[in-house]
Amino acid sequence: MTGKMRALACAGALVAGLAGCSSSGESSDGTVTITWGHWGTADMWGPTATKLAQAFEKSHPKIKVKIEFTPNKEYWTKLQTAAASGSAPDVFWMNGPRIGVYASQGALMPLSDQIAKDKLDMSKYPKALVDLYQLDGKQYGIPKDYDTIGLFYNKDLFDKAKVKYPTADWTWDDVRKAADKLTDASSGVWSIGAPAWNQTHYYDTMVQAGGYIISDDKKKSGFDDPASLQGLQFWKDFLDKKQSPTQQQMTDTDPSVLFQNGKLAMFYDGSYDAVMYQNSKGLNWDVAPMPKGPKSNASIIHGLANVIYAKTKHPQEAWEFEKFLSSEEGNRIQAESGAVIPAYEGLADAWAKSMPGKNLQIFLDAATTAVPYPISKNTAVWARKEVDAITKAYTDGNQVEPIAKEFAATMNADLSAEK
């Protein structure tokens, strides 16, 4: 995903027996250098990361932060290898689906004792996100942000097609009606992007139809539920009508890039990508609330956390940086940059005001009815299979229902094997 991992899948397993230590160092004058790993795009998150590091160094002159940026598609593969070889960053980004794998295999430093010692007030962060980064009663990460989903649209393309802009009253039918008018094959413009992306696309519509991804007890897949199938089919219809690029076309060129280039009139995307679109020259965009499905217009909510590598050579310095990133000051820097919605209580409004003229408030409003990102103890086991299955279902000539039902059986088997 541009700005964040798109599918949040393919976590993989760490090699057993973590050895060695991270690549941080100490100079002759006692100054310690720690590393901080993150993904995203350099132009979107890079300036914010630099501001955070500089602000921390100003208040901690004996600690320097070396920023390690990794492109989205390479981040988890690189991290898995680094964690196994003992060279992972001292502090790095973590997401919900992978916390169980990295924590259970000893790659992450438990933070509960430090939190208690320094009396960090964890109530300042959304409880659902705090709980997401716990395993067996221990806290392994502190939330840095949260994100919800909205309907981004190109105002110039809507004007050209004489279609009214999306509003809070839009339903799935309104999206369909707009799509019938917005595709302009002669200009290489599609109405909407329908990639096989879970958090920003089919998870939302599965829930909006009244379905679910995984049962509350984490024992059953929802991919064979009739309502879930309706939500999955929502996207396939746009593909079948050639109102969206094909899966292959969206693999060759990321649909967020197509949107930036004026080739998509509508695109469901996360709050984290607003700053990227804002920085895209010539793109006349805005964003509307999620259109309502048969049951709701619920959005999937997720959030990232910063974690500390278990084999860091400088655990105290890494903890000081972790605390800063989690602090009100650190979250305020995030908010004012427009990069992400900060997790720290009371700062979301600053983010919403970071791009005057854009309706970012819809992402904050969505949080009140949002559904947590679905995970199980070993999400990675079935997550990659899920994306592969839905990609296949969304490929020309294939049908959604039989493929989704087949995957549901596979997912159920994986869930039953969890310990």
C-alpha cells in the first residue's frame, strides 16, 4: 500500500533462535545511535520522520536516531530477515496482523514493566488499539496512529461527466449510478478502482452488507456468509463492467497512482494517503464518507504501533525514543504534518485541520462506528491465502462465490489449528 501496507498479509515466520544484536552504536563521547525502521513513501512520511527524530534529539542530545526507510513491498521481508539475523532496527513499526508472530517468537521487547515504571497513561490511546498490541498479558507496542477509510474522488472528472459530488447520503446504488457515467475509455479514465485489497475495499463492503470477516470468537471464517458474499460481489461488478482497471493493470500500476494521474474518478482509500494526494500536483480531489451498504457504512479501523527489538544493544535509549514517539509532543508532530491521524487523545482535530478545504473530518467521524481490523492469533497463516483467493475471484472470467467459499473452508481449517 502506498503510505501503508495494502493487504496487511504475508507475515511469514521468523527464523527460530534470534541471535546477535541490532546495528546501533556508541561513539567515543558516549553518544548512542539507535535505528528506527518504517515503511511508506519517502516523500509522504520522510519529512515527518525527520521532524520526529530531530525533536527527540534536541531533548536527548546523547541519543541520535538513524532513520531506516524501506518501501512497502520490501518492509516485512527485510524485517523478517533482519530480526532472524540479529540486525533489526532498535525501534520499528508494527501492525496488528503481525504482532502475534513477532512477539511470540521473541523478536519484540515487552514494554509492560517500563510502562508501569514511568507511569505512562495508556488510557490516552484507543483501547482497541492498545489491546491489539498485547499478547499473553504483556504490552509489546504503543499505538502511534489510527486510520479509517473514505471515498476519494476527482472533482475535475466528476465535473467533466456532469456528475454531482459524493455526499454523506450516498449509498452503494449512488456509486453504481456514478460509475455508469464516469468511465471514459477514450481518455483512459475508469470510474473506480476495485483492487483485491482488504482493509480499504472488500472488508468494508463485507461488513456494510451485514457480513463479517472472522467470528468474534476467532473460530469461523465469514467468507461463505451470504451477506459477506454480497459485499465481495460489489467490487466484482465494477470489474465485470470494465469500470475498473483489471487486477493485472492495478498490479502493474498502483491504483493510488492511477488516481493521482487522473485515471480514476473514485477510489476508496485510507486516511493515511490523504497527504500523498494533497502533495500530488494538479490533482483536484476531496473525500466523502463511505457510501452506505445494505446494513451500514462502517469502515474498518486499524492503527500502527512502534515496538522495540528484543536484541537491541541500547534498550534504555530505545525506550526513551519509544516514549517520545508515543507522547503528546510526538503525536502532535504527526498530526500537524497531515501524515496520519495521531493515536494520542485529543489530537485528531489537528490532523483534520492540516489540509484546509479537504473534508478530513469524515475519517474522524468514521471511527465512532468503525469495525476493528480482523485478526486471529496466527493471522499470517490465512492472510496471504485470503488475498490470493480474492485476487483470483476478481480476475476476469472467475466467479466470486465458489472461490470465496473454498477459501472459507481453508481459513476455517487454519483457525481450528490455532493453539
